[in-house]
Amino acid sequence: MLSIPAQPSPELQQKRPKSPDPLNLLTSLKQLIHHPRTWLLMAILSLQVILLFTLTTRSFSSRQDLSPPYTPLSGSTTPQPEPECSSGRVFVYDLPKSLNLEILQNCDNLNPWSSRCDALANDGFGQPATGIAGVVPESLAPAWYWTDQFVTEVIFHNRIMHHKCRVHDPENATAFYIPFYVGLAVGKYLWSNSSTAQDRDFHCETMLSWLQTQPYYRRSDGWDHFLTMGRISWDFRRSRDPDWGSSCIYKPGMRNITRLLIERNPWDYFDVGVPYPTGFHPRTDADVTDWQSFVRSRNRSKLFCFAGAKRSLIRNDFRGVLLSQCQSEPESCRVVDCGGSRCSNGTSLILETFLDSDFCLQPRGDSFTRRSIFDCMVAGSIPVFFWKRTAYFQYEWFLPGEPESYSVFIDRNSVKNGTASIKNVLAGYSREEVRKMREKVIDYIPNFLYAKPQEGLETVKDAFDIALERVLRRFEEHGEWGFKWQ
């Protein structure tokens, strides 16, 4: 046992308070009890104690009849359904037919070389894919088409006309869609030696003249309006008459309109990059999950691949470098030389090449982006980029936020000067790292697809769903931020 000191230390004696005198304490207590304010305070405190006891007892007794609260099983959640059209509703303008339907009907005359009617058939999906037996599961073959890369105007128009959040009364709309086939219209003149700047601008000027008479456009100055432009942004940014393309984006009245393009100008807020159309257009949710299972279990025999053609007119053509490196590594790389038009709108050979490879090389195309990026990822192959503008600055709404989680970036200059070997870089990833990157790509496949049903899929959101949802959210933010200019 601990011993108790007989005398406290001097330090304790100094800190201990002096005991009060018992007689003085009793006198003070009697005076406090007989003071009228003391009785009032005691009455109030007593009342509060009684009230608190009553409420607590009633609450406890009422809980006896309730069932125990439901506790979900570990790992299971019950997601709350989003209110339908909570982000807003869309009104679709009834444009003059010369700005959409008649352009489509004149498909035989949309480029100087051949008819575009096959490419624009089946609601813009093109002709059903042939020659893919044995490449894709038989049950999924009907969901594949040879889809052209420049048909998003048609696909978006068809989908939005059947969307659950489309309204027929503009007073009920929070967004206004302009179904203008500007990419198809200008494509007719891009390679014609006889076309003028006025020819290339005609349809855009006609549309803007019509739009600027509409009260809902004039009310917002275009801030709640959007359209799809089915080509790259640079086809609509002509600065001088002799230069390439249309000057549609630079026209007065286009400034505040949100534009959905397969390649955007990263420094223009109103340009939004959306995925290039691929050949896979799922009919049901099951088509999506079956395809994901198929590419996940695919046995891939090559480390990497490249599908593309040289650009002989371009000095120090980087595609030629990649072709040479791939051809020099036949054990590791599979190559598809797309010289001429052999790879136009996809072939079964390209699809099979992507399906058989862990990685696919994705240099810039004729512009910074190329459709092959999405063909590659839909096949479950991991893209390898050499320009950050090829994807990272283009498709923020559709790709993972961490580029290294789904792709590889290699400095192109290091490849050109021989200080970096593509094979060595890619072989440096462990099988587990490759598996994780591929799984991320596969998880995001729905974001790159345009579904077959015009009403969309049952629960899976595709590229169209994501684009529309984000556009509506953007317009909602415009009102919250209040930064519009006139």
C-alpha cells in the first residue's frame, strides 16, 4: 500500500484553498433561501425538469412500437433515383428543312468523289458491319455498323427528338437545341477547287439569320442554346477567305452558343469535345455488359499495335516513325498499314488488331485527334498518346480524370531521337498494372458509345446521355455564376 505522508508539502499547503467558517456559511445560506429571486429561479428550474422528463418518456414509449431500423448488408447500397429531368428540359427548334433534312436527302452530292448515302443510312449509323464473323461474339454482331466519323449531327438530332426531357413548349425549356447539319453542309465544299468562301459560309449564315429572329435566342443572346457540329473545330474557324473551311464559329451570333464537336479548341469555353462515333451501337444494357465481358476475357497476343498510314507530304512525319518501329518488332507489335482508304470507317482487321493488343499507339491524325482513339478503347486496348491535345484536353466529360489510370504518355521527341523505345516503355509495365489500366478503359466503354435505340438504353448512360446531362448542368451553372456577357 502507498504510505500517506503525515504532513502535506509546503507546495500543497500554499495551493489548498482556505476552508470557510461553518457559522458564516450557515448564515449566508439562510439569507439566500429567504431571498425572493431564489424562489423564482427554483420554480423555473423545476418546471424545465418536469417538461424534459415528460417529453423523454413520451418519445421512448412511442419508439417501442417501431421495428428496429434497417441495416443494409455490407457492401450493398440502395441508390436514390434522380428526379426525372432534374437538370432541365430541352426545346428543339424546327429549322427550315434546307438546314438539315434536305441536306440529308441530297446525300449523293455531299462530297466530290462518291455518294454519302450509305454512310448516312440507318439513322446515321451507316451500313451493318460485314466480315466480322469470328471477330466479335455472334450475338453482338447485329450491333456493329460501318459508321462514318462525321455523323454526330444526325445521331444527336435523332436522339434528342425522342428524349424524355424534350418539351414542345419553349416556355418550359431550360435549353434550346439547334438541329443544324453544318458539318454535312460544309463538307460538300471543303475539297472543291471551285468553291468560294461564300459557298462555305452560306448555310451557317442562313441559320444565324433565322435564329436571330427567334425570341428565345434574343432573350438569352444564345447562352442557353447548343448545337452539334459534326466535324473538328478547325473546319469552322476560317480567318481569311482564301483559307480552309468555314468561318461559322467566328460569325456574330455564334459566340455564346455551346458547340459539341469531335475535336474542340481547348482554349474556347464554348467548344465541347464529344467522342467520335465508333462501329458498336448497343441495342440493350445487356449488349454493353456482354461486350465488356468479352473484351475483358480476351487473350491478347501482342504487346502493342499501330493502325495508320504515313503522311508523305508532312516533313518528319511521326506516323512513319511509328510504322517503322512497329514493323521492326513483329514479335511485340502488330501493324495495319492504312495507306489509301483501306481503313476508312473501320474494318474487321483493325478491330481484330485492337482486340489482340494490350496497347494501341495513338499519334495525332490529320488534326490533333483521330477516331482510332475510341475504336481502340472500345476494344479494351490501352491507348498510348504522344500529344496531350489528342485526348487529355479534349474529352474531359467522358474520360477518367487521371490520365495515367487508363493510358500511357510518351514524349514524341524522345521517340524521334531514339532516346525512348516504345517497346521498352510498354514492356516496363507489370501485368497487374496493365490489368488495372485495361479495367479502367473497360469501365468507361459506355461513355464512348452511341446506343441504337433512339430513346437510349434502359439504365446505362452512353455518350449522348452524358453530353446532354452536362450541357444542361452547364446552363444551370451559367445562371448560378452570373458571368454572362452580351
